[in-house]
Amino acid sequence: MGLVRRRNEDASYLGDFLFAVADGLGGHVAGDVASSTAIEAVRQYDHAVDADALPVVLGQAVNAANHALRRRIEGEPDLAGMGTTLVAMLRAGATVALANVGDSRAYLLHGGQTAQITEDHLYKHLVAEATKVPHLPDRLTRFLDGRQDGRAPDITLLTLNAGDRLLLCSDGLSSYVPHDLLHAALVTSATAQEAVDRLIASALNQGGPDNITAVVVFVGGQ
């Protein structure tokens, strides 16, 4: 829970092959229902697949999450308007596929450097020279809400090395933890749980008002 929100609208999943974070949209009805519905759908894809099938299977998982939202809204019309972000990772050995819809993020620590490896789907990213445009809103341009158009994820393939560390998180973390603190938590923590605890503590110490969710994966020997 963040310091302001009265309800946690994030959801996450840690499996054997699949890892995911969803963040129900603030200001929309039933954000908690949206995020949990999406996670429940993608967790069905937590199974071994061939490396060359990762993008297709992960794309199917995201599509299944969007279908699940549509079915839920059809059954409960009061939920119309709910939506969620989703960032998910599916692995096959040293190869992983990452899918992202919205502004939940994935970071990779590799070779001593931590970098964001997903792009936030925000309105300002569609505007040329957005930094020069005053009062441009930080509005999401893409998220899951059960509709069919414009809900496709970005999918990225990565080859991991022993010692790499990955972070999946909601914007309740990434919006409030400075990059140097985020990097320090990933690089110096002895365990993934320690990294998560430090990251969440950092967000709260920075006055983070939003819900905070982090999934950290340490890559061992291949």
C-alpha cells in the first residue's frame, strides 16, 4: 500500500516460468478487479515453452488477459471502464520475452549497469519534441480494458547472463525511487527478496502515495 491510496489496485505473479505485475488504473472503476483479473488470466501460461515460441505465447497471454477483462465486464456491467497496465516476462532457459502495456516497467541490471527496457505508453511519447510542449498530460495511451483495438503489447526478446537481475514494477515504485537508489538495491542486495524490500522501503521513504509492487528475478548459472 502507498501512503495515500486506501486500496491496493496492484497485482503480481511469480511462477516457475512466468512473472508479471499489473496496476489497475487510478480514477477508473474497480482497478483492483482489473489487475487481479489480468494476472489470473496470464498465470495460465506459466509453463515451459520453446525459446522460439516465447513471443507468440506471451502475446497470447496478454490477449487472454484482455479477453478476460471483456468477459468480466460483460457479466458485470458496473465494471465497464475498468483497466490495467501489465508487464510480464516468460522465460525459456537463458532467453526471455518481455511484454508491456501501459507504464508498469521492466529494468535489467547487466554488466554493472541498470537500464529501463520497456517504454511507457504515454501520450507525451506520441508528440514530437514533447519536452517543449507545456502542460502535456502524463496520460496513458495504451492499457488493457477489454476492447480489441490498440491493446497489443510491446514484446522484447532478451538473452540473459548469469548475474543479471531483472525488476518488474508498477509506477508506484518507478515514479518515486530515483534511478541511483533503484540501481543500488539491485546491485548490492544478496537476495531477490532483500532487493524487493529495499525498493519498497525507498518508495515509501520518498513519500510514495501510490501502491508499490516489485518482482525481482536473480539470474543464476545457465
